[in-house]
Amino acid sequence: MFVNRVLSGMRPTGALHLGHYHGVLKNWVKLQHEYECLYFVADWHALTTHYDTPEVVEQNVWEMVIDWLACGVDPAQSTLFIQSRVPEHAELHLLLSMVTPLGWLERIPTYKDQQEKLVDRDLATYGFLGYPLLQGADILIYRANLVPVGEDQVPHIEFTREVARRFNHVFGREEGFEQKAEAAIKKLGAKRARLYRQLRTRFLEKGDADALAAARELVEEAQNLPLGDRERLFGYIEGGGKVILSEPKALLTDASKMPGLDGQKMSKSYNNTIGLREDAEAIAGKIRTMPTDPARVKRSDPGTPEKCPVWQFHLVYSDEKRRQWVQEGCRGAKIGCLECKQPVIDAVLEEQKPIRERAQRYLDDPTLVRSIIADGCEKARKQAQETLREVKQVMGLNYS
Ligand code: TRP
Ligand code: SF4
């Protein structure tokens, strides 16, 4: 039976904050009730950018798992594991690399973007170029069909689909498929045969979607060909034959509505975060000192909530009635900013109460987390090994 399998990973590069909770983890928790879910710590992916500070990765792995558990990710429903403890990911990554055109990796936008953004790091490495292929291996090895990710990761999922298609094309052919397809091309007539070959090459080597569409159209129009031959020609453009690796879909997570303390998106690099398990007093202090509408210099100056980051917090945490209280109080200079912030402080701390409580169990007994991960790794490995066995079979590696 076909099951929807969800897989997602997170890089252990820093302490998690409210942005992760509202943007990612709440969604993970929801999905685990609907699908079979696998969630993992992408420690190898973290090393592609943090290879010169391995202590960062080391410190954040277990803390991150505790954060997941604290937010309600349930090991009884989801499989939780660490990437590097399922070495099959690396083996599949290597095997996939044999059929992955360099150009496909070079033109993925994150490759150049991140190199330009993270100027203080040398990312002209083999490992960093291969980042999306490792991600592809993470996904394909579990035959996951749904991958919850943010917008920026969509090209990686698209790329993974292309790799799967190409793999199936190269290694999933029917007996004699290639010869049959080649014979069918000849039946197209010299001119159309040449065009078909050109388009096919353009698609296979550069992933050119227009070439794929044009080639399909060409086959569509070759009405005089026997149906079997047309089917082969369709398949031959991009694969055909057996599907060994299945193509995943991105499950787009809504952009997090969670603002940072300064009104920009909450992010470690903007230094505007509220940690998931940060000390309650520290959080209250951060909110009390966060900027407000600059027009409100004195208590008696009216303000505009839309120009104030605190208002954005009210949009996340307050009901209609309290929002109205803010709107009227601010515009009419009837409330002070500290007064306005107090319900936000209360709401954030209230939200974190169960998170803190759940985390405490794991902080008190670290062996609990270790055993959850050990179980998860074992379960994940079994599934990964199954896929890898088939991959090795079709790649001619199962000789004795
Ligand atoms: N690249 C992802 C990110 O930066 C993390 C990740 C690694 C991932 N492997 C994955 C996400 C597989 C989904 C599926 O957020
Ligand atoms: Fe911002 Fe509230 Fe102060 Fe208005 S009253 S400026 S919304 S903190």
C-alpha cells in the first residue's frame, strides 16, 4: 500500500528560537499525526558550512533534539535520528554522484547565493557544491514523497526530482529498452530523429525543461509510429522503465509570521531572537527593551502600531479584543509602551511553559534522549539499507 512518508532535516548550527517553533516545529508536530514522519539532525550538512568550527555542531546536536521533543515532536509517532549515524546516506550520495551532471549542481541558486552571503567562509569546496545532492540522498533513501521545507529549499527538491528521474532512466531500463528506443528514433525520419536526439541531450545534460516539452511534442506528433514505440520514445527522453527512486514533492511551509525583536524576520544572524528555552527573566528583559514606534518619544505622543515591532507580536499572540486595545491605546496615547508589552511577555512565557517542562525531563536524564535517537537511527537504517540494496543491485554492485 502507498503511504505518504514525510522527511525533513534541520542543521544543528545554533540554539533554536521562536522562529523555528512557529515556522517549522509546529508544522512537524502537526504532520506526525497525519503521516509517517522521519525527522533528522543534518550534522553533515552543518559541516559543509561549519567545518572549521566543529564544536558548534557538536554542542547543538543534542540540544536541538531536546528542543524538538520539548516542542511536542513525539518519538512514539515520528522516527528521530542523526544523519551521520545512518552512513547509508553517504553511500547513496556517492552512488548518485556518478550520474549527477556537474552543471546541475552549479546552477542551483543557493550555491552562488550562500557563497556571496557568507563571505567570511570559504565555501568553494567539493562538499558544499554537493550539499543538494546529499540532501537528495537523504530524501531518496527513504523514498519520502513529502518534504516540508521553506521557500529557499524548493530548488533542492526540484533537483532531487531530476536526479531520481535520471537515475531511473540510467538504471531502470527494461531488457533491451535502449535498442528498442534507438530503433524507434530511426522510424521518426532523419530530420525529426536528429531533433529528438538534440532535445533529449539538452534535457539530460542541462535539465532544460523547454527541451523536454519540445521533445514530448515531437513524439506526440509522430502519429504514424506504433504506440509501443511512441511510449518508448516518451520514456527515453527522461527515463522510462523501472522506477527505483521515487520523486518527492516539496511541502511548502508557510513563511513564518514570527517577527524578530527588531521587526525583521527572526534570525540568529540578525541577533533579534528569543530562544526557545531562554531564561524567563532574560526574555522579559529583551521584550521590555525592544524598540517601539519612534514617534512615541513621550507617553503622551500618539503612535502607529503598524510602525512598531511590538504590534507584530500582538498579531501572533493576541486576540481581536486585545489588538483593539493596542490600536486605540497607542493611537490615542492612552497606554504606555511597557503596558502594551506586558501581555506579549505573558503570552510568550505562557507558550514556553510546557516547552520548558517537557525539556526538563530530558535535561535531567540525558540517557533518555540518547536512547530515543538510538532507536530512531536503527529504524531509519533498516529502511535506508533496503533502498540501498536495490540501488546497488541495479548499479551492478551486488556481485559475490
Ligand atoms: N538543507 C536543509 C536546510 O537547510 C536541511 C536538510 C538537509 C533537509 N537534508 C534535508 C531538509 C532533507 C529536508 C530534507 O534547511
Ligand atoms: Fe508599539 Fe504598543 Fe508602544 Fe504603540 S503602544 S508604539 S504598539 S509598544
